[in-house]
Amino acid sequence: MRRTVGILLVLALLITAAARVSSIDSARANFYHVPVSNQPDPNQPTINFTSPEQNRIYNTSDVWLRFSVKKPETWFVQGSSALGETVYACNGKITYIQYILDGQKSENFSANDDEHNVYLNPMRRALWFSFHLTDLSEGTHKIVVNSYGTYYYWQDQDKYSEVFGNSSEIRFDVDTIFPNITVLSPLTGLSTVEFPLNFAVNESVSEIAYSLDGEDNVTVAGNTTLAGIPVGSHNMTVYATDLAGHVGASETINFTIAEPFPTLAVLTIAVAGVVVAGAGFLLYRKRGRGKTQ
């Protein structure tokens, strides 16, 4: 009998405790009034890159991947508490994100997003992420980011719908190689003060310049003709800047500008002088002969 009474007493205490917990949970649930949709939200998070930049050329094989995942405005609701305070809630949550680089998927990274709770201050709409992409190969790369989440709504009971968001594709290039320049001319022993400067570069460049005898660089659009170089020995180096900002230099070319040959006008005058002198000599000879007779 005593044992039965003891068991009944314990059961009574447990029922009382459960009722108290139930009443506390009900009071807590009724303390806040926050609107909840009765349908899944069709809107998706938006993903925006800050790095890498679209179509940019990077001169390093290590590039930072930085982006934000912005939750839809419709996920955020405003309510009130039993004390008349304004409260805020977000009915959606980003669970994890993933990036795909050149077709290769990364692991799933937790977004560490807030649970479905009520707050006294407006909640953060955007989540920020950073990943260091290392040992990237030369050439063009493509990357996209996907986000996965859930949206809370009510249909006779709590329900959650899966939410998927994806970014646009970002293309960027890695270029860590310096341009190579081969000078084809000038050549040693040039005998004119006007001659072509010809060279070849192994990649696309944004600027080409040359330095004559260590003077300041002179920018040129491409192969060109140089004029006005003094007679004597000279040296020249050609520089090229590629699209990634690398500056390459050619070998220093040593060449000589020799004295130019006489021009046609000078030669004509010289020949004319010889002709005149010859005519005078013949005339002299004729006159001399007349006197002798």
C-alpha cells in the first residue's frame, strides 16, 4: 500500500512538473507575435563577388575568393512582444555554401547562419565568405558559388522548404610569366641614320618601349623606323609590359651607325667637275698646237 502511494506521489509530481513546463513554453510562445507565411517563399538568395573580378588578369597564382550571400527581403518579418516592443525575425536560414572551380566542387562549408529566432534589432541580411585559392595554373579559370538553405512556414504544422541559390559565372586569368622580347633589328654595322626597329614578343602586351644608350624609355606602338641617331656606337634595350603588368626586357643590342656614303648630288657635282676640267685640258692642248705651227 505504501509502495503504491509512493508511486502515485511520484507520478503526480512528474505530471505537475510537465504541466508547469508546458505552461512556461506556452507563455514564451505567446510572448511574441511574429507573422509566418503559410507557403514556401519562391525567392532565392543572391550571391555577389568582390573577388575575383570578372575578366581580370591576375599576376599571381594565389587569388582570394570573396563573396556575399544576401537573403531575400521577404524572409524578414517584423512583429511585436507582449510588452509592446518591436521585434524582428528571419524565416529563412542559409545552411551551407559550396564553390565550383573549373568544374571541381569544393566541400560544403557551414554558413553559421542564425536559427529561426526573434530579435530586438534588425537581423543581418548578408553573410560574407572568404577562401584562399592557391596554386592556380596559368590561363583562364571559371568559378561559381552555390548556397543551400531552408525556409520556415506553417501549414497545420511547422514545415521547411529547401532553398537553393547560385551565382553567375566569373571568368578570370592567371598570368605569372614575363613577356619575352626578341630584337630582330637594328644590326651591327648599319651605315644609315634611318633604319627599322623590328622585334617579336611572345604574348599580348599593353605597352612597348625602347631605351637608347640608357636614356629614358620611348613608347612605340610596334615595329617602327628610327631616325636621327648620331654616327657612332650605340646600345638599345626593348621593354614590353603584358596585360598582367609584368615587364620583360630584351637583351641589350649593340650596334654602330657609320658615316653615310656621299649622296647622288655630291657625286654629280664631282663628276661634272671632272668633265669641266677635262674640257679645259683639251682646249689648252688645241691652242698649244696652233702656236707651234
